[in-house]
Amino acid sequence: MNQLTAREAEVMNLVVSGLNNLEIFEKLCISTHTTKAHVSSIYKKLGVTNRVLAVKQAIANKLKNDKAKD
């Protein structure tokens, strides 16, 4: 999780919270395209192919993105 940018970590936390792309875009006031790009980048960095696997990995790594929030 530490390879994620601060914004990707923020998006990942929202994904873990159960938000879909539309809800993330509305919450962060970013375009749907940007939301999809962040999610796609997260998948690549985590080496996963879907939301469920991304969430499982985030939980397994205990969301080690706290430093991204600092």
C-alpha cells in the first residue's frame, strides 16, 4: 500500500469503505474519468484485477497508507 500516491490512498480508503466509482467521484469532486484512472492505477500497483482483491489486499496490509495522509 505504501507505493500509492496520497490521492490513490484516499481513493483506496473510500473503496474499502464500500463506495463505488460514482460515489467516490461525488465525494472527492473529481471527474469520473479521474476516478477510474485512480482505481486502475491502484489495481496495477497492487497487482490485482478487481475491487474485491484490492480490498482484501488493503485489509491484509492493514491499510498501510497512513503516511500518505500526513
